Amino acid sequence: MLRSTVTHPIQASGPAPLSRRHLLLWGGSALALAGCTQVTYQAPETDAGAAFEQGSPARQGAAATRTWWLSFRDQNLDRLIEAGMMRNLDVRQAVEAIAEARASAAGVAANDLPQISANGAAQRGNEGTGTAETSTAGANVSWMIDVFGANSNSRRAATAELDAAYASADVARLVMQSGIANAYIDLRYQQASVALTRKSLESRRSSLELTKSQFDAGATDRLAVLQAEQLVAEGEAQLPAYETGADQAMARLATLTAQRIATLRPALQRSAGQPRPRFNASVGLPAEVIRARPDLRVAERTYASAVFNIGVAKAAFYPSLSLSGNIQPTNIEGGNITTWALGPSLNLPIFTGGANKANLTRAESRAVQARLAWESAVLNAIEEVESSLAAYRRDARNVAAQQKLVETSLEALDLTRTNFSVGAGAFNDVLDSERSYLQAQQSLAAALQQQAANFISLSVAAAGGAQ
């Protein structure tokens, strides 16, 4: 790139400084050109609708949304999320990224301030007539004047990136919280399935003993005994899968909280029942969700940064003005010499081979991409809330139906056992009732797990808005 540099030093003897008339003319032209580089940012808006299709009243307050997991009223879950807030490595990385963004913003802001540096040197040598000593000390000052907004736009872009870093940390926290909650819900589901299977095995073994007694008494045949043994074997075969699932959920919780499994196991090994959310679905209005979701704030701040970088790219087309100066006192045996200079430096981009134009086009394209990414994120957010609302609102009906099925299955099992014990029924009826009862219990456990998982999904989709 070719640049024309004009320097006007002010020193003890040298050319005359710029005249006031020249400075006024140049200043007026610079101000006129500076208007061409100004960038005005307006936060994007979208028509998300006045309400969700599934219906949801306005939020009652933002405080409850930040602790949505308290709706489960489970102290173990509370402690796990508290540990994740302090120890989760993804959250700690996101928080450290804030420090990096803050340092970057401070570095950009420093460009608006004068830069001062000092130097010094000392020499001693033999010049033929004797030993001579020379010492110098000096200071240099430079100040880039932000006439065309390059620094101010860079500063605004850096500030937007810092805001995005803060929002990214909120995203990491929300992801961590939902990950811990889902792993905990899965752990309790697996433990409940283990307990149900073991309880069913006890009942099946009792049926097997009864069948053997009747076989010994000649009241039934060998086939009934084999069928009873088959039912016991089926339960024993199901048990390892649930035990493995519980161990895997425990390992996941250890990773999310950055702890050892041995540390978690004493508090979580014993089954404590499946957690159920106690809050109703109340995520508020679409506009409230858009304002609350941290990932949408990241997208909006990224778009803002991209817009301000357009101003930086535009400023490269115009001259840059800087003031610089130095003072250099030199001490030589026999006398002192002091030199100094101060003056403006003007850089004019005359020919850049199309680089500035390419940079501007790239900056404009990035801004368009960032705007489209924000719009896409908004649509995905609305879809996630609608889907989670639809599922969570129907979970209660599913749980109620499964509970009714468990009750009727147990009643049917009791009747078939009674009939078989008095010789009024076939053993196949007992086997079918045993299977149906266990299946109904497991379906209820799965329904409770799904209800909790849908509440977590809804809370995350609405940035904790399920109240």
C-alpha cells in the first residue's frame, strides 16, 4: 500500500508550522468526511406474536426464573447445582472468557489515549585523546486522533463482544444446570426401575414357590413351574440394564460437578423417589422470552459488534492523523545538547489494491450473517418454547392415566393370584398379570421422568421461565 506522509516538526530550527488557515481548512474537510464513516446501530426486532399458541400468562417476576430447579424441592438436586456453579469446568471457561473480552476492550480503549515511551543509553570509550563518556535520555509521545471513528467504532465493537461474553457465561450456566437436572432425573428413574424390578422379582419368586408347592401336591403340571421360572428369569435379565443406567447417570453428575463418583455416591446411592416439578407452566410472552434468553443476547451483541466493525472498515478509506513528538537530551563531556520535535503526521491511503474495499465488503457480509443468525435463533427459541409447552401441559394427564393403570393392574394381579390359589384360574393369567403390573409401574416411572424432563426443557427454552 502506498501512503503519502506529511510531517511538520516544531523544533529549534526548522520549517514553519502549519498556518491557522491551513489547519482550519483541513479540519473542516476532515469533519465533513468523518460523517461518512458514522455507524448507527439499532437493535433488531422481530414479530414473535403477542402470545404463544399453547398459551402462557405473563411472568410474575424475574427472581424465580433464575432458580427454576427449586420447583423440584429436592435438596440433593439443589446441592448438585450449587456444586456445578462453583466447579463446572465449562462455566469456569466461560467466566474466564469474560476476563479475556474485558482485557480486549481495555486494549482497544487505550488507543484513544496518548502513548508515551522513554529511552536511555550510556557509552564510555577511548577517542584517542582520552576516555569520553556520553549519556542520553529521552521521551517519545504519540497520539492517534480519531477523526474518522476507527477507534470509537472499535471500542463499541469490543464493548459488544464483552457483553456477548457475559451472556455466553449465562448460557454455560443454564446448560450446566439443565445437564445436572436431567442427569439427576435419569438417576432417580433408573434407581426407581431397579427398585420396581426387585420388588417384582420378590412377587414372582413367591408365585414360583406357590407353583412348585402345587406341582408337588399334584395340583398343577410341570409347564406351570417352567413358566414361573421364566417370569423370574425375565426380571433378573432386566435388572442389570437399570443398574448400569444408574451408574452412568452418577458418572455424568460427577463430570458436571467436577467431583469424584466416590464423593457423590454416599448421598445419591440410596433411592429417594422420582422428583416432580411443583410449578405450573408460565413462561410469559414471546417478547419476554426473547429478552430473557442469554443465547439471543449473545446473537444480538454479536450482530452489534459486526455493525460497528463496518465503521472500522469505512475509516480505512480516509486519512489518519496523529500527533507525535520527542525530546532527547544528550550529555557529552564538555557540554549538553537537547533536541526536540513536535508535529502532526497525516497518512493518506492512495492505492491499496482493493484491500480496503474487500475488507468493507467482508465486514458488511458478516453483519448480514450475524443479523440472519439472530433471526434464526429467535425462531428456534419460539419453537423450543412452543414444543416444550405442548409437551409439559399434557404430561399431567399422562401421569394420571399411568397411575390409574397401575392401580387396576395391581387389582387384576391380586384377583388372578387368588383365583389360581383356590384352583379357579389358569397360571397363564397370573403370568400375564405379573407382566402387566410391572410394565404399568415402569410406564408410570417413565412418565414421571418425561414430565420432569419436559419441565427442564421448558425452563431452559424460556430461560428459566416455568413458574
